[in-house]
Amino acid sequence: MNATEYTLEFEKPLRELESQLRRLQEMSEERRMDVSSEIQAIEAKLEKTKREVYSGLSPWQRVQLARHPRRPTALDYVQELFTGFEELHGDRAYKDDPAIVGGPAWFGEERLMVIGQQKGRDTKGNLRRNFGCPHPEGYRKALRLMRMAENFRLPVLTLIDTPGAFPGVGAEERHVAEAIAVNVREMSRLRVPIVSVVIGEGGSGGALGLAVADRILILENAYYSVISPEGCAAILWKDRAHAPDAAEALRLDSASLREHGVAEEVLPEPFGGAQADPGWTIGQVAKAVRNAFLELSHLPTEELLEQRYQRFRQLGVYGA
């Protein structure tokens, strides 16, 4: 499946124009008819419609783009940004969790530890990766890699893309809430720089378990929220059909997160989302990550930890 085969409701006018354009181009080639003026008119209308559609997206529409099946995944970023990546497996307590991938890699001339939440591309891949919903052993694997990074003085980069931690019985039996809580505690005092990039979905504690960082960057059409819009709608409205209303109320879109200090920087995406031009999007992430680590590398360890502590202490508004 390519990006055009997966069409969101608000993208349908674009797909209709693209279909018209293809028909005109085929007519021009097969029948040798001069329809250049019609093609130019459709191209101009298509470009105008793209700007209109993607310049005024609602929070719910951005959530839909964040979930696009062709959106670049953590391993896509790893493949394009790093060299010498060596994936490490297992939590040394239970088993490996394919929903979280990680290992040391070279980022240019710098060595770091990269850890990401990984989704599949199709049904088989999603079943293997548990749809990007980590089990407790995934978070414990991530913590093992972060402690390894601390031992070797490697900065840590985490790539966030999960609907949330897996809520099944097995995960609860193996204490998924405890695993996330331990990660939150240990990341808060990890003695190396940490940068987190929300590349798609940032759902609940499942995202927070890898996102206690010195800098949080978020792609323009990604989201980061205490609960999914559907979950919020089911609780407040008793009806998941109110997910668009919940997305608006949660202020989970990148612009709102930047406004409230939850994320330091919003990274641009091409019209149509990251999947429209993955190479360009990944390049934007590379520049932002490089700048963030460069800024953090000059901080003494104790100052780094104090700034991280204050960053999270200052989030939110507290009434009297």
C-alpha cells in the first residue's frame, strides 16, 4: 500500500483532483491530445487545495495523520540518520519486546544510544510489533540500554511513536505501570543528555516512559497526550464518536504543546504529512537533534540534571 491508497476523509478532494490529473496525463500520452492548458489548471487547483487543506488542520485531523500507516517509523529514522547501529535485545529478566528497538549507533562523528518505539507496516508486522504498544519488558530493555549509555557516557535519543503501553492481562501481571514508573524515575536522574522526538503518536504513560528528557521535539503532525482522544471520549462522553471533540479539548497538537512548554520545538512536515516526503522530514529531525545535543553537551552534569528537574516541575498550571 502506498500513501495515496490510504485516504483520510479530509483528503478526498485532493484524491479526486489527483485522479483527474492522471486521466488528463494518460489522455495526453495515449491519444496524443493537447490538454496542456487543462493539466496546468488542475495542477494549480491541486496546489491551492493542498495549501487550504493542510494549513488549517484540526487537532483530530493531525492525530489521523500521526497514525498514517506509511508514516516513517523509528527504524526508518535509524536507517537514514545513523551508521553502525547495533540492535540490542532483551531486558535480561523476561524476554525481548519488538515494540521497542534500540542500540548504540554513530550520528555523524558522535556515538549515542538510540531507542525507539516501533510499529509495523502491515498486519504481519503490526502483530510482531504489537502495534507499537510496548510490554513491561520493553521498558525494562530501554532502561537497560539507558544505563549502558550512562556507563559509557553516551547521550540518549528516544523516538516516540506509540498509542500507549499494552494494557493486556500479561502486561499487568508483569507490572507494566511499575516498569514505566521506574523509567520515569531513572531517566530523571540519568547523568547524560537525553533528547526525545515525538515522530507519530505520543500516547499516555506509554510515551512518557521514554520521554523524561532534557529536550522534547515534536513533528508538526504528531501528538502527545495523557490519553488517546478515543479513550477520553469514552470516559467523558461515553461515546468514542466524540474523539474529535476530545482531541480539541486535550490540546494535544504540536502547536499547543509548544505553547505550554511541553515541547521545546515543533519540526515542520511537508504538505500531506511526513509520509509525503520522508527524506525531507527525517532531514529536519536530524538538524534539530544535532542542535539539541550540541546545546546540551556544554552543560556540566549537575546543571544538566537540575535543568531537567526544573523543566518538569514547571509544567502545568496549579490553582490556589
